[in-house]
Amino acid sequence: AAPPRAAGAPQGHLGRPPLGVDGIPPAPQRTRERPGRAGRPARLALAAALAADLAASLATALGPGPATGAEHGACLEGLLPPQQIACLAKAAIAAGEPRLCLEAELPGVRWPCVALFADRADDPSLCGILPESEGVPASVSHDLCRVQLAVSRRDPALCDGLTTPNLSDGCFFQLVETGGDPALCDRIANPDVRSVCAFDPEAVE
């Protein structure tokens, strides 16, 4: 049976593709088949897989020389969502103002932008500035932001206390898959997810 989904949560956050209202295109899929993973439930990916992809690619996209706060308006037009995230995050970091991220129309641009700012500012509490938007509850955006931070900072403490169904499990799962402590599998509540949780050395090559 499909796992419960928080009301208003984007369909794409429970598995790829499509990603629905977020507008974030899916990351390239691995073509390699890994033993024992063929029947993995779609919920294992959750938003944690998206968060991991963004953490890896957008942290590099930020790089040196961020845009100035005055330039952030140019981030809102003519760019695909991943480019909007990187552009707005640069502008927000340069201006020291995370609320610049909230000027994006799509929730799937807002929460990754805030997560990147919060990571740079070393302040996970900034995820709390995210409002309800486009039918996505504020609590879902807060949790997605924390998952991205957990993966990018390799901090399992940020996986605790998430209120969106399955996100804590997906967060711990993704940490292990990307090179975290295999003991984190024991913190996964769902037995189906826990049974396929295992460190994948190829994920960190």
C-alpha cells in the first residue's frame, strides 16, 4: 500500500518523477542495478533524494562570487527552478537576507534556497521562515529544508522531529546511502524501509 502523504505535499517529493508543483526536474537516474534494491518502495526516495541532489549540485553552484542583493530580481525571470535556487541563494547570502528566497513563486525553489542560506549561516532554525505556499503547508517546507540540511551537513540530529509522514525515515535512509553511519538504519521506524537500509560504498565514490 502507498504510504500516507501529508495534505498538500507535492507528489514528486514521494518519488521521482514527476515532481508536480515544485517544478524541479528530476536528477539523472542511476542505470546500474544494485542487488537487493529492485523492489525498493518509492517512498524510500521521498524528498531526501531530491535534497541530496540539490545539496550536492547547488552547493557547488553557489561557489565564490555570489550575486549582490540588488541583482536578485534577475533571478525570478527566465531561469529554470534549479538555476533560480542557485541565483536566489547567492543573492540572499550576499545581502545577508534569507527572506529574498521567499520571493520565488514555487515552493520547490523557496525551501532549497532557504536551506542553502541556512547551511552557509550555520542556522537550521532559518527553515522556520518558510510560509505555506501553493497548497504546500509550511510544516512540509520546514521539514524538506531540514532534510536538505541534514544531508548536506551529514547531521542526523536534523532528521529528528520532522512532522511530515515518512520524512524522518527517508532522511536517515539517505544519510546512510550517501556514506553515513549504518547504525542510523536502526533509527528508521518503518520496518520495510529499515529492512533495505544499508551503506552503499559506491554512493561516495
